[in-house]
Amino acid sequence: MNDNRYSGASEAELGFLKEIVRMLPAGLTVQDAHGELLLVNDAAAAQLGIDGSHPSPDLAPRREACRRALSAGQAVVTEEALHDGAARQVLLTTHRPVRLAGRELLISASSDITEQKNFEDQLFRSAYFDELTGLPSRRVIEHRANGLLGRDRGGERFALAFLDVDNFKHINDYYGHTVGDALLVELSRRLGRDLRDSDMLSRISGDEFLLLLAPIQSQEEVAEFMQSTLERLTAPFFIDNSELFASTSVGISLYPDHGRSFETLRQNADIAMYRIKNDGKGSAAFFDAGMEREALARTKVEQSLRLAILEKRFCCAFQSKVDIRTEAVKGIEALVRLRDDDGVIQAPGSFINLASELGLIDELTHLVLAEIVKSIDLINETFGAEATISINVAAKQAGNPEFMRSFAQALDDTGFPQRFMIEVTEDAFVAKNHFQAEILPMFRKLGVGISIDDFGTGYSSLSALADITADEIKIDRSFITDIHKRPRSQGILRAIESLSEALGMTVIAEGLESYEELAYLQAATKIRYAQGYYFSRPIFLEELKLATPAASESRASVASRPTQQSRQAYSRASAYRR
């Protein structure tokens, strides 16, 4: 310092200046050319651990920065990450060499930017890493793949696999999102096992992953690796006291065989994955050109389906539920059908799953209800004003409170909600969601009945029936077909019938197609109702309009069956008695 300049300053003024320096929020130090500290204010003492408040951090990088600044004779601005063994502190420091009173000095001013750096790190991780699993994001794996593509090394190959967790929405609906998230974490750990440093696993959306394997020698090598990975996933996952099983469908594309850009390789792997989904899930397939043609055809079907909904080209067919003792029609089930561009009627198997996958199933269900309301007079004239009207609701919809509330309101708006019965598969009941606690009461209040459809094909057991609140249970046709020749199915049927009777549920036998099946049900069970082609095929509204009020096909088809007297000898056969 220039002593002459401050020679006139009083001791009080100097003390005041020293106190200001001491209390500055920024760390301030002054050191000589030998590194000896001549001045350290309180903030710097705390930052450097000189005050003894915490262990001293490693100051070697700081000393090196000071040496460079003094040697160059120029100011140096640097970020210093100081670690004391427990926490990290980041300082933004300016080292400025000066010459005062004939001495070479270094003045250093440091601001604590730890909070800012932590926030920046958080933003970086959010942009480049998945928060749940910690895996790299799509942006990272795309950058990595583009780096490999940019090298353009002749003969170097890599594989890009698209992995999709099978039925993950189903798992989320059953067990809740907390369990679903935990499953994704555990699944990502299993998928990431045995990867090389040069490989990369990325989570790109809810239940979708990308896996980059680089380099590879052959398709066989990749197939073997993926097979071992899929086998690893067959072991159960134990999460939140639940035993879960999860499989993954995998589509694989190879560079350069199946594309020369990341997006092309990703799309082709996606196409191969969808082939696996359609073929049964839980395995892997390599892309081929035929799959691309199938994908284009699928896209065409998707567009056609969306257009059909917009143009309301769906129609309903109705199939009777018949009292097998009196032949009276108890109710009808509304079965949705699609009229394609050529006017040909398509069965639901060709579009229902796709409609659900595309998020169109809710609108489709509302269209069915609208068709029923529009034709209610004709329905009453044909089947009777007392016949219940069943509408199918997918388990996915049943687990969606928002849709179910809107559908309950739509039923109420018809003015005759008590005529309706909702048919849901047993999966909706055993799910750990709000179906029984919150959704069922809405429909009970309206007088809407609840039917368990296709019982015996889902995830529940007979013991689960005790916890299910329903009015009707429809036994899947797989138990009814040739029931008179299958003792095992007969035993299962008796068990379901007994438990349903104890719980006050009406039993419907689905898929009844032969006289022998009917005879067995009449003679060997107490089941009152059945549905199937034996009594009536599904009838379209156009057919109802052509039928006379007194002789609609539904009633005529029931009446045209063998009379009760003609079948007595057969139905009372001792072989069919319990």
C-alpha cells in the first residue's frame, strides 16, 4: 500500500476499514509471492477451513491457480470445487496480482456459488438423465449413437434395441404408481447388468427403454445376449410385499443393415418390437423389411379406425341372455361392430385392442351407449321393456375414475339407468385401485348392475369372488364348451355356481352352442341363464327393423329350438346328475 496516501487516516478510520473488510460477504485474501497469507477475512477463513469450523479442504488446486496468476502477472478467474470429506463447496474466485509498496501481492476474492452450481447440476441431470432410474435420457443415447455413426469406420457394427415392458399399464392399475415406479427401477437394474462400458441403456419414456450395444460382431452375438437378458427378467420382482412378474418385448435393429441414421434405426427397432407385442410378448425379434410393410398396414388401420369414429361408422349387434328353463329373454348384451370402408362388418377382435392402445376406447364406449339410446324403442319392442342392456367396459376403463364418472353421468342422462348393466372382466375387481371403493357406489346409486365378464380367464381365483361386489357372473365359454364331456370343467363349474349362489350373484353360461351343453346345464346344475349361438346369434339393428314385432329373430330363434318335452329324456339322463 501507499503509506503516504493513508498516512493521514486516523486509527479509528483504519479500524473501520479493517472491520468492513473482515465482514465482507465475499471471501478476501491477500498473499505474498511466497504464498504466505497476509490478510484473510472471515468469509475466506470459513471457506478455506482456516477458522476451524470444519475440516480444511484440499487447497492444492487453489495454490496452483495462485502460482499461475503470479507467474503470468494477469488476473485469473476460476471455479474452485473444495471438498472437506463431507460436502462440496464451489467458489468463483478472481486472483489478481498487484504490486504495492514494492511488494508482489496476490489479491483473491471468492464468491460462494455452491447453490447455483447444485441447481445447474440438477438442471443438467434433468435434461440428460432419467430422474427415476438414473439412466441416460434419449438425448444422451441419441448423441452417443450419432457419434458412432459419425466415425464412419468401415465394418464397425452396433445394435439398437427397443424394449417395452409388457402390460405395464395393467401393473400400474393393479398395484399403484409407487409400485410401478419401483418395478421400473428394479427392471432397469436387471437390464443394465452385464453391459460393457461401451454399451448404454436409456429410459426414453414411461415403460420404454433403448439399449445400445457397441461394438458387435454378429447378429447371433446380439441374439444370445438378449436371450440371456430376457431370461433374467423371468424371476419374480418382490416389491412392497407383492410378488410381481414382468416381461419385456424387444425389437432390434442393426447398423448398417437396418439403417444409417439414429431415427431410422430407432423406428425399425420399434417396428420389430410391435411385431413381438402382436405375437405374444416377452421375447425379441430383429427387424426385417416385411415388418415395415406390416407397420404401414397397421398405420392404415389406425387412420381408418380414427376416421370410423369421427364418421360414427360403428354399429351394435345384440345377443340375448336366455332363461334356459323358461326360454324367456332376461337381457341383452350390446356388441360393437365396425363397418369398414367397403361396408363389410368387422368383428371387435380386429379393432378393440387397437382402439384401447390408441386411447379411443372411451369414445367408442360412449358411441355404443348413444346407439342404444337412439334405438331404445326398437330394442324394447324386440326384446321386451324389462330386458337388461349390458355394455362392455374394459378393465383399463374401469380403473379410470375420470372415464367412469363421465360414463355414469351419461347413463343417468338416458333417463333409464336402471336398465343397464356394465360388464367388466374380473381384472377390474382384483386391481388395487378405487374401483370397488369409489367407482362401484356411483353405479349402485343409479341402479346400474355390475357383471363379471369372462370369469375364469383373468388373474383372480374363486376365493377372490368373496371380495367382489357384483350382480352377475358370466362363466367364460372355455368352461362351457363340451361341458358334458369334461369332468374337470364340470367340477370347476359346480364350485363357481355354489359360491356365486352363496354371494347372491346370478350365473350366466357364456358361449352355449350345442343342445348337449344345454342339456347338461339343465340337468346337472342350477344355472338359470345362458348366452350363445344355440339361442341366438348377435342381431343388428337393421335386422330388428325388418323383423315383425311379434316375431323378431331373437325370440323366434329361441322358440325354434327343440321343445322341452322333446329333450326331457336326454336332459334327465343319469350321467348328467350331480
